[in-house]
Amino acid sequence: MQTGIVNLPLHDGKAPKWLYKRMVSLLIPFSKLLYEEVGEEGFLNKLADPFWFQSLGCLVGYDWHSSGLTTVLTSALKDALAKTDVPIKIAGGKGKTAINTPNEINQVKWDVDKEKLIYVSRMIAKVDTALVQTNYQLYHHTIAFSKDGKWAIIQQGMNTQNKYARRTHFIYSKNLTLEPYAGLEGIPEENVLNMTSKDSLNAQKIFVEIFNNKNQLKHDIAQLSFPRHHLITINDIKNESLRELLEINETVSNFEELAALRGIGRKAIRALALISELIYGERPSYEDPVKFSFAHGGKDGTPYKINKKDYDEDISLLNKIADKSLGEEKIRAFRRLSYFLSHVKTIE
């Protein structure tokens, strides 16, 4: 997994129409070229790379460090892909659009396992809302997928107190509930309940045992003796969280099945974490799982003001490359440049 500390502050306002229109226009030939070079799987893997994604945001001229880069870039890429024959679709987005992700998946006219994609979308949303418990409230969720059902997911949460965002990336080749992140950008926090860590694997198994033996659980809770200091308090297993947990009349065979159940959310996971540690002695992980390039500047003039004429010329250039009108030799030169840039090390 690639991790990094990148400040993504909340910036007011929205992308100017003139910029958003150009972003989409630039991303149309860019998407064609990228697909031609790396194929469907490579395309999805690029989206799952947080540093590549950040650089793409810089390429199209959006804020180099704003949280808005995530929402605006995914929206522009979604619109651009819809205007190409690249076999990659994007569903979801910010706020209410994120909630509409299942409907958007169902509207795609491909013969793809849509129910599985919807399941994956819901499970990954649970990772950042219940299984990894930070102070970042999820407000952006997009899933990119191919005709054969491979996918990449980009999510973002906002800390309403410090006004910073955390972006998380996921890829189809990773386990959904064990070390699921393909990449992550944000500011590390302390005492983050992380049920997806490999250090929580034994606790995951205990969770399943606890859940499948709920009658015994009622007896065990009555015998609890709490220490003076603890990351999770007695309030986490009182009232509605425990009652809802006990009322789920199902059994599960593994942690993913447990996490996927309706009613298993943030409070239920915290209750299980406390019971796992205090009764069974199995403590889950509390460790937070947490290069830029500038091509066209940024919409707020950082690191420099966008030159519309240069931007339009680059759109024209990429379209020529995509149409093969430059000739194979010049296209090969661009490939060599890409290889060179990928091996340049940043000197700090």
C-alpha cells in the first residue's frame, strides 16, 4: 500500500465552468491514450494510486492540494469517459450522488455482475465508516469498473473540526476487510480503531465467535470488570449498539460476512472491539493506516495562474496524439518521456 502525508484542506467555492469544461476536454484524449497504453487493468490501477491521481489533478489544472481535487477530478473523468469508447465506467460522486451509486451501476448496459459491484461499493464504504474509525466523515464515493467486473474505488472523508480531508483508494485485487487499501492520503491520527489491520486478524475471528454465540455474550457482559483507562468506554456496549447487535438473528462464517450485515456499523464494531479485548483478551489494532507535478497551474493561482491558451493547445496536442496524427516516432518519444519521469526521484 502507498501511504503519504498530504494536507488536503477544504477550499470554498467550486470549479469555474471554463476550467471544468477544459478539464473534461483534456481528459477525453488523455483517457484514450492511457487506455491504449495500459489497458483496462492498468487504467484501474492508476486510479488506485493516490500519488498518480494527485498528479493527474495537477495536470488538469485543479488545486494542487485542495480536497476539491478529488470530487471535481472524479466528476470530470466520469464525464470524459462517458464521451469515449474506453471500456471503463464511473459511478457515484459527492454527497447525494454517492448515495445513488447502486442506481448508476444498474443503468450501465454492460453484461457485468452488477450485484457484485454494488456489494463491493457498499463494503468499501463500510471500511471508512465502521471498520477504520477516524474523525473523517465519508462524503465522496466513486467506483470505476470494467466490463469484466474489475474495479477501483476512490473515497474521501472530511474532518469538520480541522477542515481537512482524507482520501482513500481501493483496487479489486485486495481483500475487502484485511489490508484493503491500495493507497491513502491524509493526516495520521492517534487511537484509530482499525479492524482491517493484519494485527486485528485474531480479533476478527473473535468477533465472529462473539456474534454467533450471542446468548453466551449476554452472560459474559454481566461479568465484565472495566479498567480505569481504556480507548473504548463502557458506553460503547450500552444501549442501542448492544441491543441492535443482539437482535440480529443471523450467523456468519467469517469477518467479511459479519461486516456486510445490515445493522453492523460503527457502534456495533466498537462494542465488539471492547468485548473482544476485555473478555477474550484479544486487542484489535489502534494504528492509523495513514510528488506532485504541475502542468497548468491551479484554479486559485497556486502554484501559478492557468494560461487558457496553453491549456487549449495541450488539449489539441493530446487529441492529435490520440488520433495518431503525430506519427509513431513522436508518440514513442512521449512514451520514453513518461518512462523517464516515472524514474525521477524528488530531491527534498
